[in-house]
Amino acid sequence: MFEMNPGTLPRQTQTHASVFAGFKRVLRVGTLSFALIITILFALIYYQHQRSAESVHSVDHTRQVIAYINALRTYLLNLDNAVRKYAESPNPAHLEPNLICRQSQCPSAEKLIVLIGADGTQAARLAPLPALQSALETGFSALQQGAEAGGDATPPERELAGFDQSAIEQIHRILIETEREELNQLETREAARIHDQNLSSALLGIAGLMTGLALLGLYRETVRLIRAGIHAEQTIRQLSLRDPLTGLANRRFLQENEKHLIAGAKRSRTQMAVLAVDLDDFKAVNDRYGHAAGDEVLVTSAERMKQLLRESDVIARFGGDEFVIVLGQVDDAAAAREVAGRVVESLCQPIPLAAGGTAHIGASVGIAMCCSDGETLSDLLKKADAALYAAKRDGKHTFREADASGV
């Protein structure tokens, strides 16, 4: 027996509408969330790229400066060693330029200052270096010229040795301090690069976590909405198979479940009976008490018939005051007639009205037994309708059974 509260129709319809509103909300929130996350990700990637490029450039520049300092120190040390060797053994071969600097252009203090650039402290420290290097190279050139001329090398050697002692030590001290400062900067910049890289990785991790949480939240909300949508769809389908006034099944329900009803009777090796029920004198109730009273009589009649049926039976309202009862499992026609008699008796009882007064109706019932081979529910309904009209012709408030020919 199928029951439904007709008052649920507006609420379920509203629920169904809210499901689609929920999908729009999820779509809007999801689009904004992913747009924000993608923007953050691209900003982080750009930031990380810029910081990484700056850090790598800074580290490479510092390493280049340190390498140039070492090259300049090597050049000046070679210059000093050549002079000392020549002082010990005045052999012009000690002063060969390719032994001093193998490059096409020897390192210079001016280029080192240019390479260091905007670092004011380092530039100030290196300021005396070009003059010292120039004086040292000038003395070395004079020594070379004297050695090539074959003259007395002692005066230039003494002069250069005296200059060499002060200038070389001062140059080396400046270069060592500069190199130490550059190494400190290299360590600081490398640490900053690693810190920036770790920070970027952490931010990317947070963005990834946010993405995961957003996906999880959207997934859960989408699943919830899909379930609500399925439930709403099922509810709407159920409502489409019901009569909104009485909550009974309707004609469409019987049509969609025709094969199931007939097959169920055959599986149980019993018979199925179709009862067409029409309320007698119902129009008089509408005319006398109004349509609200008529609706009340229809609901009461439906409740009375449901109370006479089993869970396996189906009762449907076809419209107006027409009802159809399908008895799914009956032993024989006598059992169907018994149910029809009880329906007639129940509906002949007076029906009190809420607004006052009492409605007096009755019922005529037509019975059709199922089923001959190939017989459909539509065929059974035609037979039951024919039997129903036979009952009305015989004075109403009774039932008739269709014979094999369909009466």
C-alpha cells in the first residue's frame, strides 16, 4: 500500500531548486578559489624566480670578484718573486713577461674597483691600490729596461727592493682584507639565497595545502549537492507518480509498474484482480457543500479504502472520483468480490465534514481478473470499467464482475 503526505510537495520542490542554487554557488566559489590560488602560485613562482636569479647573480658576482682578487694577488706575487730572483741572480730571464702574467691583459686594480662597483666600503679600501700597482709596475719596467741594456742593475734593484718591501706588503694586506670581506658577503648572500629558497618552498607548500583543502572542500560540497540532487530528483519522480490531493498512486504509476504487477502475480502462482471504483452521488456533495468538502470526501474515501487493503495491494486515483485498486495476490474471484463488497460497504457510511454537515455517497465497483495470455493492464481496466458501468446500471452501490468476454 503506497502512502505519501501531499503537504510535502512545496517543500521538496523548494529543496530541488536550492540544489541547483547550491551548484551555482559551488561553481562560483570554486572558480574564485582556483583563480586566487593560481594567482598566488604564479606570484610565488615569479617571486621565487626573481629572488633566485638575484641570489645566483649576486653569488656569481662575488665569486667573480674573489677570483679576480686571487688573479691580481698572483700577478703581483709573480712580479715580486721575479724582482727578488733577479736581485739574487741578475739574470734577465727572471724578468720575462710571460713568467709574470700569462694573460693577454694582466689583472689591474682599476678593473677590480670597477668589478666591485657600488660597494663603497670596498671601493674606499681599494682606492690606494691603483697607485701602488702603477708604482710597482713602473719600477719593474725600469728594471727590465736596465737588464736589457746590460748596465749596472744594482741601483734600480735597490730602489725597487726598497719600494717592493713596502708596496707589496701594503697591496697584499689590502687584497687579503678585500677578499675576506667578499668571502663574508658570499657566505651572507648564499645564506640569504638558501633562506629565500626555503621560504619560497614553504609558501609553495602552503599554497599546495590550500589547493588540496579547497579541492577537498569543493569535492565534499559537490558530493553533498549531488546526493541532494539525486534525492530531489527521486522525490520529484515520486511526486509525479502520486495524486497530490490523496497521496495515492496515479495513472502513470500503474502504467510504469504494469509489467512488475502482472509478473508478480504470475511468480506467486496466484491471480491478480483489478477493481475500478467510482463514487456514487459525489457531484451532489460538490453542489451542496462546495469543492473543499468534495476534496475532504475524496481524502476520507481514499483513507477508508486503504484501510481495507494489504501492503502488497495498490490503490490509485485516476482523477475526479475514479479510483483503481490492484489486488496483487488473490486466490480466486471470490476473494476479489469480498474486497469489492467491503469497499462498497465502507464508502456507503456517512462522512462527517469539518465545516459541519454529513456527506452521503456510495460506490460502484467493477472487477476484472488477471490474466489471459498477452493481456495488459489497459485491457484489464477496460474490462473493469465495463463491469463498473454494469453496476451503475443495476442501481449503484454494488459491484459487478467482468466475464471472460469482457461484459
